[in-house]
Amino acid sequence: FNVGGGNIGGNNVGLGNVGWGNFGLGNSGLTPGLMGLGNIGFGNAGSYNFGLANMGVGNIGFANTGSG
């Protein structure tokens, strides 16, 4: 559970993280809640992200890009 920015992996906290299940903003990845979908923040890339301006599928929020 890394804290900061630009981290690569899963369940990172901060911004601009790459992986899955990241918390913050600008995260990229798919599916957590567990490891992948269900990211919290905005500007996430992947699927089932929560927040705004998310990119992927089944995102929750507004200004999402994708389907579902």
C-alpha cells in the first residue's frame, strides 16, 4: 500500500498511480475494490472505477469514458 504519486502496482494511495484498485486521482488499472475494479477518485483508467472523468467500463460518477 504505497503512498505518493506515480506508483506502479495495486492498492496505491496518491495520484497518477498505475495498477489496479488504486485510491486517489489519475489512477490507471482495472478491477479493485480487490485488485482491479472499484477504484476511488477521478481520472481513473480501467473498469468499474468510482469518481469522475473515469476511462473504462462500468464506471461510477460523471464524464466517464467507455461503456456500461
